[in-house]
Amino acid sequence: MSDTDGKKPLGLGGPRSGQVKQSFSHGRTHAVVVETKRKRVLVPNPAKPGAPAGGGGSGASHLGDPSKRPAGISDAEMERRLAALRAAKAREQEDNARRAEEERQREEDRQRRREEIEAKEREERQREAALRAKAEEEERLKREAEEEAKAKAAARKADVLGTQRRQPAAPAAEPAPVAVPGDRGAGQSRPRPGAAPAAAGGEADRSGGGPKPGLTPRKTDREREDRATDRGAKRGEDVRRAGKLTLSAATGEDGGRQRSLAAMKRKQEKARQKAMGFSKPEKQARDVQLPETIVVSELANRMAERAADVVKSLMKMGMLVTMNQPIDADTAELVIEEFGHRAVRVTDADVEQAIDSVEDKAEDLITRPPVVTIMGHVDHGKTSLLDAIRKANVVSGEAGGITQHIGAYQVKTPKGDLVTFLDTPGHAAFTSMRARGAQVTDIVVLVVAADDAVMPQTIEAINHAKAAKVPMIVAINKVDKHGADPQKVRTDLLQHEVIVEAMSGEVQDVEVSAKTGFGIDALLEAIGLQAELLDLKANPNRAARGAVIEAKLDVGRGPVATVLVQNGTLKKGDIFVVGEKWGKVRALVNDKGETITEAGPSVPVEVLGLDGTPSAGDVLDVVSSEAQAREIADYRISAAKDKRAAAGAATTLEQLMAKAKADKEVAELAVIVKGDVQGSTEAILQALEKVGNAEVRVRVLHSGVGAITDSDVGLAEASGVPILAFNVRANATARSAASQKGVEIRYYSIIYDLLDDITKAASGLLKAEVRENFIGYAKVLQVFRITGVGNVAGCLVTEGVARRSAGVRLLRDNVVIHEGTLKTLKRHKDEVKEVQSGTECGMAFERYEDIRENDVIEIFEREEVQRSL
């Protein structure tokens, strides 16, 4: 028996054939016959032991030979692997079929898209050909109509003049009918314009071949021809219809559409303009101002284009916007260039250019009064000197005898000249107000008391005058007092580079006495001389421009600003912008309380009609319209907000953390400040900023101008802070609310008192200073160990006194070893409060027992001392 008896020989088996479908472009496919080879599979021998039951057949042939099977692989595992292999092959066949189907569908889609594109191209070509044919037909008909009109005009002219002779009518060949696209009847033909109807031709033939030569046609014949022509025009000829337009005439006898009467009029007007040589006006290119963002409708208005056209242009760019949506400047510039205009970029700051900055011509300038500022130290007699000049008692109305506001007055000199005086406060808190007074002035009068000489505020006034680069006149006041020394004043001024004429300098000096009126005329003469040298001129016939000297919130009149007009004329009804506020001049009040209608250069007036309280020092400019003023004010508000935000953003995180850590250790005194005018409030805030040191400071939660209101009281209650009122009072509701809620309101009329109270209150927040007073010394003679107490030092008080309530330090070789308090102080066996010098005693330290012989005990007492700013 051979080895192969009963066994199936191993092998790869015969190849299996199959078909693969190939897909090519343009939908072509091709089937290819391929042969696939099977992988070699080990099949177990059913004759050997261990074969499964019933394995003689196909089941055993799939399990392979166990002797050739890899070690550790059971029949079940082998069967599982073969099943996984068959499933993988089935999945592969399914994937191949699915990919072939997807490829077929994609090819069909491509073919369909190609056909659609070709169909669209064919339709476009057909449409263009139809349009060209229609245009050519219209042009041909137009030429024929013009030729016929010319022929008819020539015929009528010849008929009227009697020069035309009747000619035998030549039979005209019937032209081929021309099919016009859009007519309802495709087979209907349009008669050639000017062709005689068949009936008329028949009559001519029957009458003997037409009119006889040399005879003028009868009137009835011409009327018959004209009626025939009109009937032909009604049947479809493209000429103007005559008579009343009816429904039947509009629809036409054949039911086709005809051109409207308006269309015919437009066509005739175009033909007339073309015959007269008028062509279509060229499109005007415009300069379009383009901000950072612009609404589509506004852009269309600036270009003088239709908003729908602008929207259509943006849609071509891929932007789906409406006419009420804003677009950026770059996109708007592309649209402007597409419409043939020129884009002019503008920024928000360009609104400032609306303020009139006209260069004044020399012939328009006239002499204006000088603006003189009175400056000097406190209580040197500035306001009293101005009283003597004005012949008025102003100082009696000032609280505390000092000027706390900037006053503006206009005075007429004995010679008849006008001089505008600005009276600035002399207190140190009003440094900024004096600076504004020097900035708007032409001449500075420096008042120095002859009995007090040069003081700190006098030096500041000199510096302000030098910074403003204005001439100075020194008025040495109080020369009538006992002990006055004008020469000392002149000598002290030399230290500050102010050399008066009496000492061969260029600065005028005048000795005056405000009390007796001595030297007043000489001072006015010096002011007039200095004004002549300056040659001060202004143009009153232009838009006004001025500076705000002071601003306040009046209960009955609202925001009021004291303005010094510098150029132009400010009139009632003018619209102006001042700083971040704007308004319309409702009333003008001069320094005497009189209502006036206009104020020229160098005239101080109170202006009513603002929408808010401006800051002192702001510039007032008159503009042309209310919208322009509001736009400038809004821009300034946003610019100031951005500036504050940028200043806050510039701080780094490390700086913020360091500031927060430093602020945690600083005590703050929070207050609310309300003042009568803007300048006083600003000066108070600047003075409060200087109150304090590294440990305590004053923080203003809120400040404002005007009376105390309920909102101020509510803020004070929520924050637990007092309200400081300077020359203002709380209204009735605010007073009752403050009394109910326990809010403290402090009223002041003199700035000294306000600053002194705040300084005292801030001093109370300072930590008390601790001082040590040494009261005695003791020497350790021996150390004892006591149960329950610990180490006790037997000491001898060598100096002063030892008290149990005092603090002690343990010194060893003059080095501090321990600092604390005493636990016990005994004399013999008794507990005592103190031990005098030269007496022995026992001492024990609180929570410390490292005591040695010859140590020295230092005894001291602490004392707290309250500090002040």
C-alpha cells in the first residue's frame, strides 16, 4: 500500500478564473478575465488518530495535517482562523463591488455636469445670436423709417411748391416677409414700411398705370395714401401711434404687444439729441470721504449711486450685505474704485478740522483791550488793589478775606481805554488756577507787599508768568504802612531774575497803596504803555474763540461758564463746543450782571446754554451746526476714554501686584467733595492729594460741582464716608436723607479750614509711635531651681527700679539673648510690684529659663506717642 492511499495529496490546487470590470473616463468600461491562486492551506489527514468524527470528507480536508500544523494550535482554533479568512475574503469582495459602484456613479455625475455646461454654453450662444439679430433688424428698420420719412418730407415739400410732377408708378417688388422674434404668429410677415397697400396698387393699375405725367396728385389721392399708411402702422409698424390710447390699440389687432407711448417719446428724444450733436453726459468722478467704517447706504449717497447697485457690487465680491450694514474702509475703497470715483481716507480726528481756523487778514484786525492778570502771594492786597481800580468793594464779599475764584472784570481807565482784569487766588492750593490765568493773559501785574517782600506764592507767580512768556509789571503795594521797604522788594526780586527799571532793568515797577489810592494812575499808565508796545489786535468779524476761566453749576440757570473771548464775536444763538461739552448760547451776562447780545475780543462773559459743566481752561469754539458740535464733543469724549484705558493698560501685572501689596499697608481716608465751581473743586482735589504720607492718604470717591443731592448721600452711606461741601449746601431731600441715614456733611467756606480738618482726620489713622524708657538694671548673682516654677535668678538691682509690669531684656556679654516679660518678682518670699535700687530680689522670665550667673537684666517701659501729619 502506498503512502498516499486514503489521503488527499497536498498542493495549491488548480487556478480559479474570474472577471474584473475596469472603468475608464467618458463612461467606458472593460471586463478582463483574471486567474486567482489560492493560498496553501494545511489539511489534516483523516486516517490518522485524533481526526474528528465524520471527518472523512470535506470537513477533514479543511483542518490540515496535525503533524504539519503549528504547535499549540487546536482544531477549533484552526477552524476559527479559517472562518475568519473566509469572512475577510467576502468583505474584500464586497468592498471591491462597492468601490466599483461608487466610481460608476461619480463618472455618471461628471458626464451629467459636462452635458449641463455644454447645454448652458449652447443656450448662451443662441441668446447672443438672437440679440445680435434683433439689434440688426432694429437698426435696419430704423434706417428704412428714416429714409421713408426723408422721402415723404421731400415729396410733401415738392407738392407744396408745385414742382413735383406725377410719374408713372413703377410696380415695386414685394419684399420677403421678415420674421420678428417675439411676435405671436411665427408665419405672419411684417409689411415693409412705406409700401403701398395692395388695394391702392390695384386702383393705380386700373386707372391706367398711375398718375399722368406733369399733373399734381389730387388731395383725395394723398389722403387715401396717408390713411393706407396709417392702417399699415397700426398693424405692427414700429412708429409712434397717434390719437387716444385705447385697450384695443394697446393690445393690437393681432393680440401682440407693442411699445408704449413713453418708450416712443424716449426714442424720439434720443434721436433728436443725437441729430443735434448732444451725446450722453460722461459720468462725474467724485472724491468720496471714507472713514474707518461706513454704512452701505451712506457710501452710495456719497458716490451719488443707487444703493442697489452698491449692494450688487458687494455681492459680486462675495459679501452678502444689506444697505443698512456697515463695511470696513478697505472694502469700501474697492467699491469706490469700481464705480470710477476716488477714495479719500479720513479718520475720526478729522472732525476737529471743522473748527474754523481762518487766517486773519491784516486789514480785518482792530485794536483790542489788554487782558491783565493780578497775581501774587496771599494777603498782599491783590483784590484790594483791583477794588481801588474798579472803585468797587469786592473783597468784602470774599470768604476769609481771600479770593477763592478767578474773577474777570472789565474796567475803563480815566483816559477812556478798556482793560480786562483777571483776579487769581494767591493761596498755594490754587496753583493750577493761577497757571490758567497766566495762559490767557497779555500782561501780568505782580503784587508784592512792601512789608512782607517776596514769598513762596510770589515765586510761583513769577514762574507762571515766565512760562507763559508774557510781560510783567511789579506793583509794590502797602507802601503807606509803617515799616514798608520797597527797596527790599526790588532787591529780593533780583534773586529770581526779575530786574525792575529802578535797578536798570526792563520790568516796570510802580509803588501803590490800595488803601489810599496812591499810584493807581501810574499803574494804569504803565499798563497802557505796555499794551501799546504789544500792539494787541483781533478780528471781531469771525467765529468766536475763547477760554473758560471758570465754570459752575447754578441751581436756577444750569451749567454756567465764565469765558474770556480771545478772537471773534460771541453772539446769542451761536452753537459752540468747549472741551467735551457743547451747547447753544442761550444768554450772555457781563461782569456787571447785565444781559448782553454779543461779546467781542477781550470781553469776559458768563455763558448759559451748555449741556454740562466744562473744565476750567477748556477752549470754546463756535461751529456751524449742532450736529457738528455734537460730533466733535463725542469724539473728544471717546478719545479721552481711550486715553484713560491706554494709561491703565500700560501697567504691567507685576506693577499691579506691587501696588496692591503697597496699598494693603496704607490706611485710606475716603471722602466725597462737592464745590461751587469747577476751579475750586479742582484745587481742593489737588490739595487733598498732597495730604498724607507713606502710611496714610486721602482718597476722593466722588467729586462734582453743584449742590449735594440724594445720590451723593446714598454713595456716602454705602461707603461710610463724610461729604465735604465747599460753598454749597444740600437740598431739602438730601438733608433729610442724610439725617436719617447718619451721613456726616461738613460745610466749609474757607479752604484753610477744610484742609486742616482733613489733615487732623488723616493723622488719626497714623499708627502711634512706641518709645522705650529705661528704668533700671539688675545683675544675676545666682540661679536657683524651684519645682513648679523653673529657674529663678537671684538678682541685685544695680540701677533704677525693677517693676513687674515692665519689659525686660537678658544681656550676656552686652548681647541681647532674650526679650520678654517677668513671670514673677519676689522680695524674700513675698510677691512685690517693684524693687528699688540696691535691693536683692528674685526674678523669673515668662517661658524662658536659660539664665546664667553674671547676666545683666535690662528693665524698660514702653510709651505710645500719637503722631500727626
